[in-house]
Amino acid sequence: MSAGSPDEDTSQSPPPRAPDAAGEPGAGATNSAAGFLGHFNRIVMMVELIGRLPDLAEDVRNWRPRSLVEYSRDGAAIDGYGALSPVARHAFEAVVAGLNTLGSTAVTICENAGGRLSPDEIAACREIGVVMASLLERARALIETVEDSRLRAARPCADRSFQLKRTG
């Protein structure tokens, strides 16, 4: 690998300062809702901290929306998504669309600011982060309902088995 081309290897790796722990698909990402939602969690953390760490504006500028289709195209799947009812699936997709819209708004704010963000732009980014964090909780809750219902479905069998052993 030569250090000459700035475009080198970017198609195979996440953005330069994107931490693996954020759940980005690529090096070591799991096929889970946490992996997909980690993409949004990353920008939430950045916009919430941008007032104290102004250098994060560059990372925000480099963030791009991500759809379920793009995530699946990278060979990943979201655990529980396929088991969602049509209504819950539509709700999940709407939440993801909202996350993408808000994230794109933060990107636009940082791009338009050019250099340093004004206090109003920092406040707007912070507010975007708060709303996105709330949407992330809703997305997680939708997926967790599937996981919870799977556990409840398996639990009666385990409870009956335990009761039979105790009484038998």
C-alpha cells in the first residue's frame, strides 16, 4: 500500500476516525440490530459532544445516512427485523428514516458552518442528538419486543418442565 492516493482503500474500510466499537459493518461487526443502530449512535455521540470537541465537526461532515437495504447489501442482517409484524416493521423503517433525516441535518449544519460552529449551530446539533437518542431508543424497543416475545414463547416450556420435575 502506498501513501500516495487519498482515495486508496476507502471502499473497504470505515471512515478514518470511525471506531469499530460503534458497530459499523466491516471489521468485526456483528449481524445485529446493535451493529446497524451503532451507525446512528456514532453521530448522536458526536453531535452531543460537538460543543466541547469542535474537531468532531469534521467527522459529522463525513457521516452519511444508511438504509436497511445498504446494510443488508454489505452482507449483514438485523436480528429480529424479519420477525417484526408489518406494522412494527413499518414503524422501525420510519424511525430509521427519521434518524437518517436528522443525521443529514447535522451534516448540513457542519458543512454550512465551514470552520467553527456558532453557539446556535452547536445548540441545534445538541438538540438533534437528543431527538436522535430518543429515536434510537424506540428502534431498539421495537427489535427488543421480538426478542422478548421469543423468550416468552420459550419460557412456558421451561417453566412446565421445571414444575414437572419439582412435583414428580
